[in-house]
Amino acid sequence: MAGLYYHIPYCKQACHYCDFHFSTQLKSKRSVILAMQQELKLRAAELKSPLRSIYFGGGTPSLLTPEEIAVLIDQGQRLGRATSEIEITLEVNPDDVSPERLKDWKNAGINRLSLGIQSFSARDLKFMNRAHDVEQAHQALVWIARQFENFSVDLIYGVPQEQGDSWANNLAIISEFKPPHLSCYALTRERGTAMDKFIQRGVMPEIDEDQAQREYQTLIHWAQELGYVNYEFSNFALPGYESVNNSAYWSGLPYLGIGPSAHSYDGQTRSWNVANNALYLKSIAQEKLPITREELTFVDRYNEYVMTRLRTAKGINLDEVARIFDQKTRDNLLKMADKPIQQGLLIIKEGHLVVGAEGKFLTDGIASALFLVNLGS
Ligand code: SF4
């Protein structure tokens, strides 16, 4: 089982908080899509079959033409000997959605959409410099709900408020639509972004961790009441609608990332492409892969295992730790988990180490307390 990820490195405008790789100059789009087809050909042997999911992320994949999408799907399916129930997701922005485009995307082979709404507050959207407005967000959601059975909505919490409570309002609006899947992320200050600079200059307020934590707790309770399963820290699904792509990632399954800045993982090695469209094009034109590879050590693999599994509702399977690593590592993990267990942050449930309700928002911090330190030996 494996996943294929296409990184589409273009956006209409830069969101203030974003540190993903993208360009707002669309001139090279056609050449990059052709180069991505070439890269996939060169790396076909790395595509573990059968392929269970194809994910178009970015950037803004809804800037591609339906023909460009269809070609990439077709090539991935062929080379990955895709299963018939393959999940094929396209990330879309509300301002690119129309009933005609939805039909075209479906005809191209897309069977799941991920809609980047982020907020229904005009002030929040302006604060984040999103390209769409509230009306477009509503309209896109109405159209998608009519034409797609399987779709997800992205929301961002922790956006500084001057007055009012846009998060409660966002959840109230989402309740009316009840999308099958939701991904909710905390607004974070990433180094070098426009938001980082605005905060430094004092023209934007600092992000308030306490507000983010309160809003996350509200989200957890709201989601539970509506019947969503919080199967991973940021991901919520109605039963049967967990994303194949996301679940594979959090279960440590291999995936191949194609396109500028795309990351790949094969169980032993992590690799990433150059995050520069011109260098990517140049390298592929010379039939050279623009890749940096990193062989994962025992400690890397263990730490990554702990981080990814702890974010899931299932948690860390202690027997699996002994099987994949060794008994000593399992015993050591339990020793390190003792303090967070005493604090009520972690619990042991049916042989799994799981984050308790109290520790939920602190998941990443709890995971790092369970990491092994690489002493270079
Ligand atoms: S649309 Fe997405 S990828 Fe593009 S700048 Fe905004 S957050 Fe980043």
C-alpha cells in the first residue's frame, strides 16, 4: 500500500502565515507539470504498489486545468497499479470552485475534495490575506456538498480577535453543512513569513496560545457532539470518511512526493525535492533528480514513530514497539511515559499508550518527552 503526493507550487497570492513552497508567478506552470510527469517516470520504481491514494496538495492545485489533473492521475494510477477504490483528493480554494469546475474535476478522476475555507469571518480572512471572501466560501461549500459525497473542509483556529468570537461562528456554520471530514489547524507563527515580520514590527498581535488551546477544546467537544471521530490530532471524520491519505501518513506507510519541495518516505529513508521551481525544472531537464536523501537512524525512526502514532486516536501500540524496535525500547518508553501517566496526560488503554483528554492540546510536547536522544553512538 502506498500514497502518491503531487505538490503544485503555485498560488494566486501569499497568505500571511504560509511557509509552504509556492510561487505567485504562474508562467512556468505548464513546464513544471510536464517536468513532474518526467520526475514520476524517473522514479517509477520508488512507487510502491498497489497505490491507495493520490493527493494533490500545494500551493493551490485548483489552479491546474482539468486536463493537467487528468494526465497526472492517469500516470500515477498506471505506474502505481492503483486499487479500484483509490482515493484521489484535490485541495481547492473557494475562489476556484464553480459547478462547471466541479464537474470537470470529477471527470478528470477526482473523488474527494479538500476545501481551504480557514474561516467564515471577513476579518480573519483579511488578517490571513486569503484570496477568497466569505461569500465565496459559503457558495463553494454549497456547490461541493451538492456534487461530491466525500469532501473535507480546512479551518484555522487561534486567529487573534479584537472582538467577537469567529471560531464559535465558524463551527456554527460548519454544523449546518456537516462535511464528512474536517481538518483544523492552529494558526502558527512560522519564521520568515509575512505574519512573523508583522508581529516583529508590532503591527500584528502575538498569537495567543491560551486562546488556541481554548478553541481547540471547544472544537473537540463540538466534534464529539456532532458524531465526528477525532482520528488524528487535527483531523475529524464522520464514520467511514477517514482520509486514506492522512491515515497512511500517520501510520508510517510509504509515500512518494513529486514536484518542487515534495517530501517522500519509504520506511528507511526520507527525501525532499529542491524548493525552487527554476532549479527543479533545470534538474529534471538534465534527467537528474533534484533530491536530498536522509537515511533514518534507529533513533530517528523511533522518534518519528512516537510522534506520528501519539497524534492518532489509537495511540502507540506497545507490542508493535517491541516488534518494530525491540523489547528494551518498549520498556524504556514505558519508563519515560511514567511521569505523563501520573500527571493524567497519557493513559494505557488495551495495550496502547494514548493521550488523555487533559493532554490533547499538548500532544507534540508529550511526544517529545518520550523521544530518544541521539548521542551519536
Ligand atoms: S493558498 Fe495555501 S499554499 Fe497558497 S499561500 Fe495560502 S496557505 Fe499557502
